[in-house]
Amino acid sequence: MKKTTLFLVANTLILLSAFSQGSASIGFNLSGGANAFPKNGKFGLGPSLEYLFPLIHDSGVKAYAAYDWFHHNISDPDSSQMSGVRGQSIALLPLRIGYQQFILPGRLYLTADVGYAKFISASSYKFTSGLLSYAFGGGYRYHLEKKSFIQLSAFYNISRQNMIWSYDYMTARIAYGLDFKKTP
């Protein structure tokens, strides 16, 4: 029992010290859907969270989660082009892990990530499996103080159900973040 407790405490301390080296941000997404989205359902919005764990000085492993909601006005009688959901509002919940490389240290960066996205709609019972989700893009961090920043980013998202159905959309993100790095 003592060994198990000691093991859990040691692992918790290691995880907390690892977390204290990265940065986290909470943001707001504006998205624009591509061809799979109907004409009056291409605009999306939603919240997002991001955590960056530094690997070396100018790169890191990024964890990303968002809720991208695309409203659709059902008054359009010809709106069945959105892959079987009859033009209803949809949401995509991507959970991804990726790599981020700073081009200008601590400021300008490129990123690529891959993971899983949950498709949500009024008729989502037809889509029980998750979607392969990946994205690539870039961004800029504007440092406000020693430990906080505003982050502006843009990235192209692809959430693929199979070789035929894919939800592609561009996202612009503005976020407020905190650096947890220990500084001397």
C-alpha cells in the first residue's frame, strides 16, 4: 500500500512539474466550411482549448480541443447536400495532438496535428463512429506581460469519415493564454 501511494504521489509531482513548463490558451474560433457544407450553413463558431508542452526551445507538442458549431437555416428546400443530414445544423468536436514549431522564437509558428473528431447533428445516430481529424496552419503570439499572451492563428481542418465524406473548413482563432514556464 505504501509503495502504491508513493508511486502515485511521485507520478503526480512529475506530471505537475511537466505541466508547469508549458503554456495554455482558451480561445474563440470563427470557421468557414468548404464544399460539404450547404451555402447557408458554411459559417461556424465555437470555443477552443490548447496546451503546448515544450520539447526544445523553439518547438513543442500541442494538444487541441474545440467545439465547432455550424448553424444551418433549414428554410432552404434544396439543402440535402450535407452528406445525409438533410441540411441541419452540425457540430464537430475535434480532439487532436500535434507538433508546433516556432519560426520566430516565442512569436510566429507553424503547426500540424492529428486526432479524432466527433460529428454531432440532430440525426447523428447515423454517424456513430468518430472521424479522423487533422489540421495544419500557423499563428502569432503577442506577449502582453511576462506570463500572458494573445494568440492569433489560422488553420485548415479536415475531418474525414471515409474516402467519400469529408468536412473541410478553415478556422481563424483568437485566444488568451498563460505561460507556465519557470523564469529566473
